[in-house]
Amino acid sequence: MTDLPRRIRDLAADRDASFVLIARDGRAELLTGEVVDVEALADIPLNGPSGPREVFAMVPYRQVRERGFEAQDDGTPLRCLLVDDHETLDAGLLRAALPGTSIDLRGGGFDISDAEYAGIVEQVIAEEIGLGQGANFVIRRDYRAAFECDDRTAALTWFRALLEHERGAYWTFAVITPGHIAVGASPEAHVVARDGIVTMNPISGTFRHPAGGATRESLTEFLSSTKETEELFMVVDEELKMMSQVCSDGGRITGPHLKEMSRLTHTEYMLRGRSRLDPRDILRETMFAPTVTGSPMQNACAVIRRHERTPRGYYSGVAALFTPNADGGHDLDAPILIRTVYLDRGHLRVPVGATLVRHSDPLGEVSETHGKAAGVLGAIGAIERDHAAEARDDDAPAPARLADDPDVAALLASRNTRLADFWMQPQDAHPGGRFAGRSALVVDAEDRFTTMLAHQLRHLGFQVEIAGWDVVTDEAADAADLLVSGPGPGDPRDDSSDRITRMQQIVARRRAAGGPLLAVCLSHQILADSLGIELVPLESPHQGVQKVVPVFEHDASIGFYNTFTARVSPGTTRVGGAEVSADAASGDVYALRGERFASVQGHLESILSRDGIATLERLTAHALS
């Protein structure tokens, strides 16, 4: 190995040099090579003149437009480092080779004031979540400050600080290229693909360690929070939508676990499934993590576009390392770009966001962004120690893992009693299911819960296709043995919406033809409206709510993501030619069935639907009978 300190100094001094430093899995790595910017993920040049090559890519948030979703376009490049040399370094020697002088910040503060941010939170809860646009949304603001130091030197200095003081990160990294420099410690692998196995790692909930460190008591209070628990379940549901899209076997949940870092603790699950897709396609179909965008994904991007004042740049995108494997393809390792500092000509930017749900307290979300920014700034040593957790003494014994505490472990494990066993099991296909040989077409109304629903239908034996509301043809819908009119965001009474109008047409045409129909959530409301049942907004949205409700002859534990409901007079059991299963007190309609059709308000495919697959089978059997 060449003289490492001199090598690092030479790279830092060369303004045209591009390199990446990564600390992961207990090792340090240095990647060097030429930089190219490309337009789309498919353009990432994984093959060179002599065959497969390694590529490191910085994928900006604006690439989500490849999925047809909205994003402000700030021109942030999809930047690729074509790796010429990949060295594994001794972590201790690397740390010693990096600059260690303290760098002071000047004029630090958020680009949006606390009062303004609290107002945005209130607006999103009232106008977006409250009107059925989604279950949760992540709205960011940026901490900005100036510093007196060369950008490259500052990045290497702060990378050293992270190596010395941060723990629990999935990747610690410094990316140094002309015009774009970033340093961070991401706690979360967004997506990993190795040997045909795809892994996603939904993390949610942020517990900022109090002075003196986390304790069993303080952590127990955090883990008992309804908001934090529901927030995690919702992001697991959202990432399972992605897994069901890219994995032939849907995806299996394991966990939950604690992600313990130096100043923060998160809760997490692991999702795993099998896929033969090109890793670039896997990355495209999983753009981007709901933990930093929201749910449902397509609407979350629209909400971010409406409420965030500036483009995101790389925030909430991914750093992706494509490494050639023995099969002639590439493995993928892609952490989310959060807990990251971006440097530009003596100024830094630290983007941080809060996940807004129906229970959110605006001042609490303001505090969460302060905590996240302080965690990053404290980790790089850029703010006073009394504003961050104390630095870790490398010679001291490692602190005890709170996850090993029996009471904490039991509290974590108890969360799974609320979840569907279906998604906790190996997800092998069942071609010999009850409805083998029949076809089903699922119409997607802009909520990819349809991918999970399709996966469950395949377990029941169906051959399933999914088609968007704007591309499905009447001929394709007519030809399916079972038409599933799917869920989506929005007000089912909004006749000005092309999407709502088309879904109304799909439901009406199928009923008129007498073909088997299953209507879910939004489509259930549309069906109810066609039967003359009143549609009303709920006083409190049911976004990520688990309820035990009557579904005809059975009580079922089901997950709900609805802001509107069909409602009848309490005690009503029949409307026209349809049987009604409704709440005895409120009259809220949970399910309908009639000749060749059935519908349900809840999401039977959700992890919150413990009785989901059994209820789906019963309602489907009725529609086909």
C-alpha cells in the first residue's frame, strides 16, 4: 500500500480528482475513477469494454420522475464514478491519515423558521391527510451554515469525526467529486440485492437520546408511543408494495429490531424476497423509501412538490454501489441519503424531515427536525458538545445494547401480535390454490397496495395482471375471470377527477355485464355510491388504523387507510340488491356483497390485516359464485 496520508492529501488537493470513502461492515474502502453523469438509471454504464465493471452512483431525488411521479427538477446529476481502483484500507490507518482540525460554523439556522414549518405541518395534516391524499408524508427543511475551510478538507475532516464518534451507521461515507461533495452516516439500507435475494430495511421513529444517554425507561416510553408504532407499520406496508413488485415471492418480514446509533435510536424491520431483475430495475421500482417520502408513494411525491419550497437535491435519494458478481451480473448495495452534509464553496446544508401522520403534533415535528439536525452536526463535531450527545471514548467499554434488555425485547416483540402472519412467513408461490386456472385483473388507482393484493391473489391460485386506471382497456377488464377494482387516494365524490371518473366507469361497466367484481377501499366507496349509499368524510382519518369489524358472518381484524366512508343508518343490513355489513353504532359500511360482486373498505393485503387473506378468499369466492 502506498503512503496513505500522502495519497489522501494528493486526492484532496487535486480539484479534478473524484473519489469515494466508505466505512461499512467493519472495513474501510477507497474508490477512485472517472466521473460521468447520465440521464436515467438504465444509462448507468455497468459494462465497460472488457465486461462488467464496478460503478458507484449518487441518485438524486428527481430521478423519481422515471416512475412518472412529480418532483422539482433542480438539475442535480445522476452521477456515476466508474471505479478503476477499489482498495480495502485499515480503518485505523485511514482515520489517522485524515485531517482532524476543528471547523467552526457561522450563521447557522434553518431555511424555514420553526413557526413556518409548524404551519406547513398543520396544512399537510388538514389538507392532505385530512382529505384522503395519503397516510403519511415526509416534509423536509434544511439547516444551513457557513464555514472557513476548503470543501474537500472539510469533508475529510468530518468523515474522520464520523469514524471516531458515530456508531450503528449502515454506511459512513465521503463522496468527493467536482461540484458535488457529501459526507454522512446513513443508518438505513434502502435496498440490497445479492445472489438473487433482495433486502429492504424500513426504519422509522426517531428517539433522540437524552443527556446522559438512553435508558430502559426512556426507551420504553418511546417504544410505547402510538404515533411511532403506527409510523413504522405504515412504512413497512409501503415497502412491501415495492417488494411485491420486484420479488417473485413477495417478501417476508422479520423483526422488529432497534437501530442504536450514537445520538439517536430508530426501530426497524427487514424485508427479504427473491428477484431476477437487473439491479437498475430493482432500484427504479423502489424509488424511494417511504421513510423519507410518504405513503402512498405517488401522492407523496405530489404532496412534497406542493409543500416543500426548494428541490431536494440528493436528499432521500440513494448512494448505490453496483459490484460485479460471479454470475456475470451485479450485486447492489444502496443506502438512503439521509443524515448527510452537503458542501458547496464554504457552505453546508443538512436536510432533515419529519414524518407527518394524523396524530402529529406540529411542535413535536419541529422538535424532531431540530433533533435530527443536531444529531448530524454533533456527530461531525460541528456544534458544541452540550448540544449533542457526548463523544464516545474509544478506550471505554462499549455501552450495553438496550435491545438486549429483556423488557425492551419483549416490548418490541409484542408489536408483531398486531401483524398478519401471512407476511411473516416464507412467501413461496401456491399454483395449486383454490382458484387455480382463473385469471384476475387488478386495476391500480394510484396506490401500489395493488402489488400486495396481486401477490395474495396469486397465493389463492389466480394468474394476475395489474393495470393502471389510465391504461386499462375495457376489453382487458371484460376478459378477466375476476376484476379487482383497486384502492387509491382522494375524495370518491370528486367528479372533476379523471381518475375517479374512470374508476366509476370501470365499476359500473363490470356490474352491468354481471362479471365477478371485487372492489377495494376507494372502489368500495365508488360501488357504495352507485348503490345510493351516502359517502362522508370521517371525523378522524383511518390512516394505518387496525380494527376488528364485522364482515358478514365473521369478525375480522383488518387494517384501514381511509379518510372517507360509506355510511348507512345503524341497523341497515340491505340496500337494493346488496347485503351490507356495517358498524352497529355509526353505520360505517365495512363490506358489501351482492350477485357476482363483493367489496371491502379495509386493505386485506396490509400487514395490519391479521385476517386479511382469509377474508379475501371468502369475498372472492362470493364474487365468483
